[in-house]
Amino acid sequence: MKKLFEQIMKFGVVGVLSFAIDYGIYCALCLLFHVPVLVANFFGFTISVIFNYIMSMKFVFERKEDMDRKAEFVIFVILSLIGLGLNEALVWFFVEFVHENVPAVSEKLSYDLLKMVGKILATGIVMVYNFISRKIFLEKK
């Protein structure tokens, strides 16, 4: 149990750093360059995935000895693409859908603030998916 807790903590540190990259790029593209939300989300997420792969496989998960590094990266990318799809859907839901269809929320939160909150909520949900899927498919048993 202690080993799992330590692993979750390491995953958390790598996740926070990855989130900072993802969120920083997302905010810069959305707020400074007025890039559409889903495009900004795609770029932030993609760049952070590359960082996350390197750090996760170095510090968080024990590599499967019998798995080729190319295969490992392909699996990581496939799991990340699923995560990206989930992240995109959640960002759309928390930002666009809520803004258009939930007046109680859109009256209280500006669209820009909703973009920021929606991204945080989506990231939290996808983080759980990422840990579980990578533990199942990439870590040595």
C-alpha cells in the first residue's frame, strides 16, 4: 500500500507539472491569441503529453521489461488520445454546453472564467483515467 501511495504522489507531481504546461498553453492561446477553446485545448494537452510520457516512464511507472520502447510509446499515445478525446468532450461540456444551456451558471461566471474552470474540471477527471489506464497497460505487474 505504501508503494502505491508513493507512486500516486509521484504521479501527482508529474501531473501538476504537466497540467501547468497544458493549462499555461491553453490560457495563453485562449486569452492572449483568441484561439478557439478546443484548438487551444488540443495544443496544450498534446505538448503536455510528451512531457508527461518522459517523466512518467522515468519516475512514476516501472517499465515492462519485455515491452519494446516503441510499443510502449504507441500504447502511451493511444491511451493519451483517448484521454484527449475525453478531455475535449469534457471541456466542450463544461464550457460551451454549460454557457449556452445553463443560465444560472453563465449569469454568474463570465465566459472566460468558465473556460478556466471547465479546463480544471476536465483535467481532474482525465487525470484519474490516465493513472488507471497507464497502470494497467504500461506498468510491470
